[in-house]
Amino acid sequence: MKNILLAILLITSPVTVPVLMTGCSTSQQAAGYKTLAVTQASVQTARAAFLEAAVAGKVPVETAVKARAASKAFNAAFNAAAITTKTTNAPTPQNVADAAAAFLAIVATFIN
């Protein structure tokens, strides 16, 4: 039951800005994430895998709490950037990349 509640808590903090993935460039960039859309997709994939591990009972409660906080911080940064730029095809700002990295660092040991 505790794992189901955890999953519900993580799911109820979805990104409210729709992701519009309409293509990408083939050039390399030094930054880790090229666009907001790519950054968001990376976090969503990790979030889904983490939720599966949480539901399976493989995630300690402390880690789940940290992941939820990091997920909310990412959502806030991503939403602000997407609203400001009016597109998810804009380059990922450093604060969004940092928030994504923080979330991914927490959930990395629980996803394949």
C-alpha cells in the first residue's frame, strides 16, 4: 500500500506543459541536453522506470521522498522555461539541466 501511495504521489506531479517534439538538429553540442523536449523526455523515462521500482518495493522511503522533491523542482524549472520560451524546442537552460541532473542522480541506482 505504501508503494502504491508513493507511485501516486510521484505521478500526481506531472509536467503540465505539453511536450512538442518536432524534430532536432544533427549537430553536436557541448551541453548534456540540447532542447527542453529532450531534457523532459529523459526525465520522464527515468521517472517511469523509478516508479516501476517503487511499486515493486525496491525503493527506500527516504529515496522516494528525495526523488519526489527533485521531480517537483525539475517540473517547476521546466515549466517556467517552457512558458518563457513558448516552445519546448528551445535550448535547455542551465537551471533546467541542473534540476534534471539532480533528479537523475537520485533515481539512477533504481533504474536500468
